[in-house]
Amino acid sequence: MDITQQQPPQSVDLAAKDAKKQRGGGQQQDTVDSSRNNAEDGQKKGGVWSRYVLHSKIDQGTFSTVSLASLSRDQSLPLDKRRLFAIKNITPTSHPLRVEREIRCMEVMGGKCNVVGIVEGFMDQGSAKLVMNYFPHKPFHQFYATLTPGEVQHYLRELLVALRHVHRHGVIHRDIKPSNFLYNRENGGTCMLVDFGLAQETGTGELSLQIGCPGKAFQRQGGDPTKSCRRQEELSNSRPKDLVKSPGAGVGSVLRHRRSTTQSYRSPYSKDLIKTGANDTALDNQRIPASQCVCYGHAKVCTQCLVKREIIAPRAGTPGYRPPEVLLKYPDQTTAVDIWAVGIIFCSMLAKLYPVFSNKDDLHSLAEIISVFGYERLNETALALDRKLQVNPENMLCRAYNLRRFCQHFRGLYHRRNQEPPASGEADAGGLSPPPGQDEDNFACDNCCKPPDVCLCQERVAEVSTDCDEYGNDAYDLLERLLEINPHHRITAADALRHPYFQVQY
């Protein structure tokens, strides 16, 4: 549905009336304020708003709210006969280029391959409004644990199809999570990938996402759309470097530029700290190499850490779904960021565990990843990414879990909580009591604290060769590839769709 950039005459008249009321003083100003309040309640009159009636708020995030709306001319029809829309109200504090990029993503990539499209957009009271077709769905937590193996396969395939399409355009979605991949189980399992508010370009895709002025779908309520674009170009002169600079610029190139410009940056106190650091009595006057950090065990930050160069890397995303390279502040991030999030969602469905990782700070998230994947694997990845991982001695002893046994364990817990018998081939998730006369401390694994017959550790040799369940070996092999710690070795969306898992008939 193409919307021209020409404004309706009615909206121009209303703008003139509002200006006249504002010049009128006291009573007129109260009238203007009252009309603005009514506008926020969905009772807009004139212009673009005259075409829509807001019904209710259906979602709210940090940078936007989404409301359900229908056409004004359809109000006499029953609700199930109306055409419904989702209108996204972006907060005025969002950067204009971020809004512009979200619009362009939906214009160029939307409407196919399970990616949401845009109907129209407009500016109103300093806030961008994006109109999309409403997609009926249920929250992830209401259905994820009841999906059959065939439905899990279908859900994952459709999500990878959407990401393959997005990644072909050289775009990182950066916020892949269940609430941004809408799923309608009752309508044959239709899906929709939404919310490109955090999307970034890499400049490495087969296709190009042209970043320019908002296109046909965007209008400016009571103004000229070209002025909005010129204003964005003016703002772009002072925008942060992680935002797209030009059609040919991508996240990788601009981040490399940022890193090169900040390598010479040091704390303004570094000169004094270097002079006085040798006499720091808080560090027990020990002779320590200049490059060695000695923060651990002391109630202050050491001199070496205070004068370290600033690390700049994209960190956008939802906690619990951010991969190790984001938590380690690796600057040259790729579309592998999205693939890790897909693996977390897949793990939730296989393990019937949601969320897999809790939503806390970066350090806590790294500790949880170490507890599942082991210190050794994460440390090797940190070194490959030119990062140094420092943890306490307890975390250094963590060894990797076997993801199949991990999923079977938590799936068994889910069945026990819901009094459902575990499927054939699944290990009982409950901790077994030690045999009579055997010490409990020596009976359990020192890593996962489980008895030997249900140990979750990767190093345990399976006693039975058919250590699997109704999902099959291919499902867990794909899970391992999606949750590869090293982003350079992580599978792509296109390769994942060619995995044997999607050839299995459930």
C-alpha cells in the first residue's frame, strides 16, 4: 500500500488552526493541551490520524510502544471483519538515523520471507509513527513448552528463513528474541520477524540496503518530508560512528575506524598515575610487571586498568540473548550475533526452559555461559578475539556440559513439575540418592553435581550409544553449531537451513 508524500488539505487547515490557538493565549492554550491529550488517547482528528482509531496498547519496550488500531471507515464493521494495524510510536529521544534505518529495513526487506513490512509512517508531535499490518500471535511463554518436535522444526526453519533474507542484505538484526519473532500456531504456524530498531549494516551482504531519505511510506504530519531528510543529514555530521554513514558504509568499516581513532586515547589522569603508580602502597609495594593487572583481591582499581585504552564495541541487544563476542566487547561483530540468539531460542524449546540465561549484567551473563560451555572454550575464544578473560579460580574449574544432556535434564524437570512422564530415551532429571554406604560427596560429579548416570558433562562417555530422544541426533548437532562460542566458526543461517535436521520427518 503506497502512500504519497502529499499532505491532505485537512491536515494543513488543522495545523493553521492550532497555530492560531497558540497565539491566542490562556484559553486557547488550554484547548491545544486538551487536544493533545485526546490525541494520545487515540482520538486524533484530521490528517493521517483521521484514517485510524487506536484501540489498546499491545506492546511496550524501552524505545517504543505499539498500539492496535483499525481504519476509521471500518468502525461500523464487527471487529473480526476490520483490517487491523499495529502502530509503533517511537520515543522522541531515538536518533533520527536509527528511525530512518528501521523504516528502510522494512521497505527494502519487508513483506516477504517472514519479515514485517511497513504500510506507512508519519511524524506527529516530534515522534515517528510506523504503521504495520497487525499479526495475531500469542506470547512465547504460553506455547513454547507444548510444541511438538515437528512444530519446533517448523518454528526454527521459518526463523532461519527470515534471517537468511535479512543477512543477505548485510543487516544484523541485533535483537533476535521470542517476542520479536511472532508465531501464530492456530494459523498453520505462520511467523513474522519484527522490530528493526537496533539493526546495523555490515556492508558484506549479497544485496545492499540503501540508506537514504525515508521513501514512499513515510510522511511528515503537517510538514515537508524532504525537510525531515535534510535535517537528518545535518544531524549525521555529529552522529555516533556506529550508525550508518553512507550506503557503502557498514558496521565493520566504521567500527574499525572508531577503534583506530581511540587507540591513542588514555585517561586524563594517566600521566599522574604512571608517575605515582610505582609508589602505590595499596598494592603491598610488590614488584609487578607493568602489564600485569593486580585488581583481584584489592578494594581499588589498579593503575594498569585505570590507564587502559577505551574499548568501543556495539552492545545493543537483549540480555540473555547476547553472544560472547558482544559481552567481550569485540568490535568487528557480524551476523553471527543473530545466530547465537537463534540457538538460545532453540535451546529453550528443546529444554523446555525459558529463559535459558537470566537477564543481568554482562559479567553475570559471562559467568552463566562459562558454567554451561566451560572456561576453556570461552577463554580460547577470548584469545582468538584479542581479549583477555579474567575470572576467579572457581570459574576456571568449570567444564563444558553436553547440550543434549543439558536439554534432557531440564526437559525432565519440566515433565516432573507438570507430572508428565518423560519421553522414551530421556534421562530422569531428578538427582538420585547415593547407594547405601557410599559417600554423597564422592558420588556426585564435582562439576555438574549430578550422579554419574545422569552427569551432564561433555567429557562423560555415554553408557548407551543411543543416547537420544524424539528430537533426534541432528537436532542437537544443529544446536551445537548455532551455539558455537567462537563467532568465526558459528554456522550461518543459509548453511543451517541445509542441515540434515530439516530433512527429518516428524
